[in-house]
Amino acid sequence: MTKNKFKKTTVTLVILHEDDQNVENLDIGALAEFVGSGPGVLMKRDDETVMLDGKQMADALYEAGSEPGFFQLDDDGRDEDEPVFVCKTCGENVEED
């Protein structure tokens, strides 16, 4: 497993806008453009930060539409250049002692 430390910060934003402005389904780029153009007011409401291990970060990256290689991780959360040891008996990946 990677020795790197990762964090996931969730930020909740509140947008005040007129009824005829549909912002519910905007992607983040369009949302920033909407707020930047003046018709909405953006307020940061809450934030939460949690620590993630390598596997949790790999999973979170997939969930966000990215992939673990963004942080040089493999799918199991190990560093891409970390050697994988396979048990000769069962074929399972094992941690190096």
C-alpha cells in the first residue's frame, strides 16, 4: 500500500438564483460561469475533510470521473512503481514484509 497520505474535502455551496434559472444540473464549469456572470450569488456553507488511504483515493478518483494514475496509484491504491508480490501457493497478492 502507498505511504502517501490523501485527503478528500467536501464543500457544500449554496446558490441563490431566480426561479427561471435552472442550475440543478449544471456541471462545475458551467456553474462557475453562471455564478461569475452575475445572476447568482454563491455562498460556501459547509466543508468536511476526511483522510483517505490509497485504495479509498483510487475509488474516489473513479467516482469523480478520473482514474488512480492521477496520483500515480494503481487500482488497488498502491504506488504504480511499487512491486507486487504474488503468493506462489494461492496466487493472491501479498504485502512485502
